[in-house]
Amino acid sequence: MKKTFSLAAVALAVMSAPSIAQESAKPFDSWIGLHGMYYNAESEKPADDFMDDGFGFGGEYGWRFNDDWAIRAELTALDVDYMQILGTDSSVSGISYGVDAVYFAPNDWWYLFGGYKRQDFAQEHDLVDIGIGKHWDITDDVKLTTEIAAYYDWDDEYTDYSAKVGVMFPIGGSPASSEPTPAPATPVNNDADNDGVMNNMDDCPNTPAGVQVDERGCEIVGDSDNDGVNDNDDMCPDTPMSDKVDADGCTVFEEEEVTHTLRVLFASESAEITDPRSEDIQDFVDFFKRYGKTDALIEGHASAPGPEDYNMDLSERRAEAFKEMLINEYGIDASRLETEAFGETQLLDESNTAEAHRMNRRIHIRVTATVEKAEERE
């Protein structure tokens, strides 16, 4: 199953935190950098088996056209774990290289980048990437680099993520100025209704004297559940603070699809399920039981070697064996399960290799449920 990439959310929060100040600097002309990387691959992405996550290290060189734009080349050596469904966990090594266009925000507060990456593992992958980063001043000559990025493989529709930390050495340009930026002059504003909110900020310029107003200069009316709807207009006065509400102050619900996919591999010419209590199978059963109104189609598949009619029969036996296992081992109602045999007609990998045959000997299940969920307040 795909793991939640919580590290990316944490890194993004750190890079965008407004409470951390950085001095304004004249842009540098170019740079070189070194980095370490945490890499999270989509769980169904093939290498020697299904890739998981891992670490790497590498370097980059960038050249800056002007204050806003630059281009950089990057090379990273990666060692990524992969998960074998019928075996032990291991790892695969390879390299990732490519180029990015880089856009710097004013005063180099942060930068956005996007471009092309090529990955060479047991298989080759072409990806487009997009991300956000920030340079933190350590000295005039050294900066700390933090980045997060997403990668999309347009051929196989895989999505990976990474977080990067490193050091960057600027070349050329001028060091950051130690002179403080002068504060803008405070404009002189009148307050026509004497409510404490200046005219250019006052959305209610004629409030009566003595009335309590908000930051917009408008009269404050009670809002006991803090949903933005006044109590005298609120038809749902106790909505949770996290919920998005409509004009009547009631929670807005949206329908959301939740999906779970399971793939189980088989030995050659076998319909035996060797590990019916595997974590992947138990996760699927938990999902299936939670959404009790759903049905599942169990698809049986076979590899290419052998007669077509034999492979069709074998794929049917595999689907039926998995159905019986769900009924007998986990108590799933048989009326919720259907099977269909595909034989060798839907190969995942058409190459004539032992690895391709292993990946094609499988059953596949996909279950989708529609649930109603409260929209979160922005």
C-alpha cells in the first residue's frame, strides 16, 4: 500500500513559514551544490520487484539568467528498497539525472522548479518533476538547501516523491546586505465614523457611534460556533469549527470515492495461496468489511507459456481459490464476490523472461466505495 508521504508536508510547512526572516540578497550568477535525498516510490512501480523508498546522494550545477530565472542540471545516486510479495525485501540501486527550470521568488524567499528526470534502475523511467525549495543563509559563501518534489512517469502513470537537504555554494553576485530594509511610511488615513478602522480599510463606513466593530469596520454580531454565520442567521449553531458551512451555517457534505487495490502472485502452474494472512490481504479485508455495501470482482490471470485453454483454466482456478480463501478464512459473504478468468489475455509484462512470467501469474481485485464526507473549512 502507498504510504503517506508526511515528510513532504512538514518540509513544505517549514519552507513557507512566515515567521523566519532572511536578509535580501543580490542574485548570484551560478552555483554548485551537494545533497542527500529521501526518495519515496509508488508501491507498484516495477524495478526488480515493486519499489518502496530509499535514500541517495548527489550534486547539481545551476546557471542564473537574471533575478528570476535559472536552469540547473542534477545527478543523484539512489538506493531504493523494493517489496517482494512472495519473498524477502531487498533494494535496487540506480541513478537519476536531468535538468530543471528554476523560478526564484522576490528576494530569493523561495524557488519553484520543474523539468525532466531520467532514472536508470533495473528498468529505465522517464519522468517530469515539479517542486518547491528554499536556500537558507549559513554564511555569505554557503547556503543550506531544502526541497520537496513530485515525479510523474507519463508512460506507466507512476507518481513518486522526494525530500532533499544539502548545501549550496553561490558563485558570483554580491553578498547579502546588512543594512535593514527601511519600513514603509505609515499612510495618514481618516476615520469618518470614529470606529477605529481607517476609511481605506472600512467596509462599513457609517456604523453608529459606540457599536463594536470587526477588523473590516462592520458591526460584530454573535457567532457562537465561529463558522462565519451570525447567530440570528445560523440554522445549525453547533457545527464543528473544521467544517465548511453554507449560507445557513450548516455543514457542506461532498461525496468521495475511496479505492483499494490488491494483487497477489502465484507460483508456476499453481493456484495455491501461500500466505493467506499476509499484511496486504488483511488490509484489503479490513477495507472490504468497512464498506459492507461494496462488491468485488476477482480477476484471475496466467503467464504466457503453455496452451491458451490450460492458462484460462489455471487463471479461473486461481480466482476461485482466492474467493474460497476470503469466504473460509475471513468470513466474507460469498454474494459479494465474483470471479472472472482472463488467462494470458491481459499480461502486465509481455517480455519472455522469468520475471515477466512471475508478474503475470496473479489475481487482481479493485474495490471502490462512495462515502459522504464533510468538506473542511479553508
